[in-house]
Amino acid sequence: MDIHTKHTQVRPAHIDRARMLISCPDAPGIVATVSKFLFDHGANIIQSDQYSMNPDGGMFFMRVEFDLPQLSSRLPKLESDFGSIAEQFQMEWYISDVSRRKKLAIFVSKEDHCLVELLWQWQAGDLDAEIGLVVSNHPDMKDYVESFGIPYHHIPVTPDTKKEAEERQLEVIGEDIDVIILARYMQIISPTFIEHYRNRIINIHHSFLPAFVGGKPYAQAYGRGVKLIGATAHYVTEELDGGPIIEQDVERVSHRDDVPELKRIGRTIERVVLARAVKWHVEDRILVHENKTVVFN
């Protein structure tokens, strides 16, 4: 098995449900083999999605959700038995126990709209995850976050202390965080930090990438007189704002909209796009291939 995901907080309602995600070179018989394997092990498939980039030599992607009585005790054998099939088809794969919520760490700076959206969806039960902590380079939102019973860690970051700040961030995150959300964190993440959480750091960039990479994208957009502005949620890589794109959306604007108005319109797009991306990640709906994503939504 090439991909491992940690989980926390058991949900009795989904005690026997699991998800399997697969990516491999396309070949005849993958769906039939996986379905038969699950049937032979007593599983009942609830949902199955698949996509082929090119049936003749391309990549194949599959997401299967299934119920298996006594899953927790039978999962190790299920994973072990699947190894021979994975080897046969050259699969990268993992099985996720749905009964255990993924645990999030949210990084934020001074702007709170994306954080507020995530907290609201989490409180409403629409974001099916556990928020383990919030990390910020400013103290501004400490009281608000802690009112939800969520730990808040203020870790200042300067050019001279960036290395020490990231070491402290990794320390407070610990070993049980599944994904980090950059909810307008506005700091460049170092390659060393990224390597700890490859394809597990989601950023919201306030433009329709690949347009207007880097800082002040709304000012860049205004300078070009654009008629559409957007936001992009993507996984973080060493290339600034260049990681695999998960979700995007846009809103029409006009020559009458100045930079502050573009920012106001953009905040709504940003919060919705980021929340969608986080929801899809915690529901195991995203497969990354090179610098693209396949999203079964």
C-alpha cells in the first residue's frame, strides 16, 4: 500500500463503512476484479466511481465506498489480501475507515472569512471532520476560535525566524493531523514543511489560477481590467501557487469595481471554494496524478 491516511474520532453511525481509492495504469478487468474481491470478502458496495484518462495506455482512477460487517477487525486482512491485486495492476491505493473522522489543522493570518466559513460548516455538521487546532502568526482570532473549544496557537513568523516558527508549528501539530488548511494564511510554506504533508496541505488563492500568481492578485486583476475574478483551492507544492488544483469558481465584475470591491466580492468566492475542497478531501474524493487532480464529487 503506497498511501497512508491517519484518522481520529470514531463515528458509530459509519462503524462498518470504508472507502477504497485506486490509481493505476488502465487495463481491462480492473473494475470487475476489485468488485469481485470485495464481494468475496463479504463487502457490499454502496457507491463506485471510475475514470480513465485514456483507455489505451492512460491512467485509471477509482473510488469505491462499501460496507463490511466487523470492519475494524477485518480491515487488516482485507488490506493484506488486496496486495496481490494491487501488484498485478501496479496500483497506488489506500482504504479509509469512514468511521474515523479526519483531523484538520487550520492556518490563518488576519483575514478571517475562510476560517469562519470552515468553523460554521463544522459546527453545522456539514464538514465531517475534527478541527484539532488553529495556528496563526497573529493573535487576533484567539478568543473567537477558543469559543468553539478549539486550541489556538499564536506563532509569530518573520523572515529571520521562519525556520524556528515552522519547527514550532510541526511541534504543536503533532503526529495525528491528516490535512492542513491554509485559510488565507499568507505565508510561503518551506519545502521542508511541505515534505511532511505532501498532497495534504490545501491553500486558497484569491485568483483564478494560473492567472495572477503571487501577491496582490486583486490589484493585478484590476490593473488588467478583468471581467471575471475567481478563487482557486489547490494542494501546496514547492512551486508558488502551482500545485494540483482541486476547485475553482468565478464571479463577473465590471469596470466600475475598484480593488476594495473586487476583494469584497472575492471573499465570498474564496470561502465557498475552500470549503468545497476541504469537504472533498475529508470524504476521500480526490486523487492526485502528477500536477492534476481527479475529483469524484
